[in-house]
Amino acid sequence: MTSYTNEVQGIHSYLGNDSVMVENGNGLQISGIGQVSLPTTNIKLNNVLIVLDIKKKFYQSLNLQRNKTVILYFILGTFFLRT
């Protein structure tokens, strides 16, 4: 997820009715979907959600480090991140 549209390639409008629920229980509107290339790597993320009201890039908050374990749980269309 990101709100930084200048870093997203191949943006398509999101036509669904889903939203992203954040910690305080608010639902944030998804405005688009695209691809992001992570700097200094060969990693390309597909289907990155553009959520204009989000404050931090989700892919950046993972802090991809080799010495850090990140677990992403997918349960019934929902995901949880645990570090």
C-alpha cells in the first residue's frame, strides 16, 4: 500500500467497494492499483494498492532486512503483519 502515486507504474483505477481497515477501525478508500519497484533491489511488487489517506508506505514499513523476521498472515481475505 502506498499513497505516493509518483512511485507507482501502470496505475489502474480500482472499481471495487473494498477499503483498507487501519488500527483505529477506520476504513480507507482504495483509489487504484499498480506496480512498484523496490529501490536497490530487483524486486517488483504487483497489485500494490493506492490508498491516498494512508500515512506510510506498507512495502517500506516491512523494512526488508536479512536479520529481521517478518511474517504475513492471510486469513479469509484479510492480512496481518507480525515482526
